[in-house]
Amino acid sequence: MMGRQIPFIIAGVLFGAGLTLGGMTDPARVRGFLDLFGDWDPTLAFVMGGAVLVMAIAWVIQPKLTQPLFAESFSLPSRRDLTPKLIGGSALFGIGWGVAGLCPGPGIAALVIEPFSAAIFVVSMLAGMFLVRLTEGSA
Amino acid sequence: MTLPGFPDAAPLAGLGGGILIGLAAAVMLLGVGRIAGVSGIAARATGMSDSSLPKSSAWLFLIGLPLGALVVMLVAGEVEPSFASPLFLGVAGLLVGVGTRLGSGCTSGHGVCGMSRLSPRSLVATATFMITGFATVAIMNAIGLVVLS
């Protein structure tokens, strides 16, 4: 059973290494990319481009598999509906991303780069997630 | 290598980082049949999501993130990026936490996994958070709000 867990840690390490190498754990790099109308830094477009390119190949391979290599079945999102919640939530996320130059993955990876700052971000992020959980739980 | 017109850009490091992120997401998809969406996995690990992902698996993925960062720091040398002040980090974190749960994903789930699959929800989500991200930095710069020293 432990063998089935190995892909998760491998993926996590690769992901964290990619975020750091690509500059996503550097808030100045991220905010430079978001500064489209000022002193624009295109680096993150290369990060996104490289990641999407590799993943596009993975999506071509995926339908040819009857099951994942190390699990019984695929658990993939199937929704296609565009809702105000999707758009409103994404809008809020973008504002937060712009304010501090951090999104969830780099915030967590940065715990070893600048532990104090990253911890404030991650704890606040979890608090935000908890707020949503509370409101959805009572709905 | 530098980009003409953008002396501060790091296109090769960016591309290399992107390929590693893509490989990570491919390991998740083809290996365990799941989306490498960090916000969703973080919510699952902390008991705030009812997904079928085992909590232990969620934690292993999350623990890998700083480990991967550490590997790059050891290989490439330590970098000391500047971070926002606690107030900005707190406000940003709250917005990111609320926004990614309402919006069902972040840069990884929507931006990398969903866009490469041409998921309509992810295309709209990514366009939306890019636009508000651009607008946020533009407005903060316009009013002289300095976040990073």
C-alpha cells in the first residue's frame, strides 16, 4: 500500500522544485509578471507555457489508459458549468495573488525559503478556506 | 540567456521550472489519476474538503513542495527573495484561501491542469484571476502602494 503513496511525494517534490526554479516563490518575480502595464517581466509566461505543454501531452496519453499506473481509477473533475461562484472566487484569488505575489503552491514551498512570511500567508490562506467551509456547511 | 527588451527575465529557468511543474502534474494524472491542484489538496489535507483523496496522500504531496524548493536552493544556491509585510501577507492569504475554494482551484489546478485540458471552467477561471491580478498590481502601483522592499 505504501508503494501507492510514492507518486504523491514525487509529484510534490517535482512541483516544489519547478515552482522555485521558475521563480514563482519569488514575490517580486510574480508581481513583475502581473505588472503588465509597467515594467513587465515575462518569465512566468515561460513557466506556464512549459507546464501546460507537458501537461497537454499527458492529457493525450490519459484516455489511452484504462486506469492510472498506480491507482484503480481516475478521479477527475467533469463539471463544465460557468457559475458566478467560479468567476467571483477566481477574481478574489487574483486580487490576493497580486497583493503579495504568492499563490497556494509557492506559499507552501516558501516555508523553507522565508518561514515567517510564508507561514503568515499559509495560515491566512487556510483561515480563508475555513471561512468558505463554514458558510458552505451552514448553507 | 536573456530576452531582448527584458533584461531581468529568466526565460530558461522559467521554462525549466514549468517543465518540472508539468511533469509533476503528469505524474499525478497518469500515476494516480488525479489533478495536481494545490489549493484543493491543501483543503483536503486540513479536513476542509470532502474529496476522495486520502488525507495521507494529500499531506505527502504538500510536504514535497518545500522539499523540492530545498533541493533547488541546495543546487542553485540560496536566494533571499523579499516578501510582503505581515499585514499584506495576511490579507493576501485570506483572499487566496476564500477565492480558491469558491473558484474551485488556483494557478495549478485551473492554470496548469485545466487549461492544458481545455476545460471551459479552467479557461474562464484562469482568465479571471489573471485579469484581477494584473488590475491589482496596476492599481497598487498607480496609488503608490509599495508591497516589496
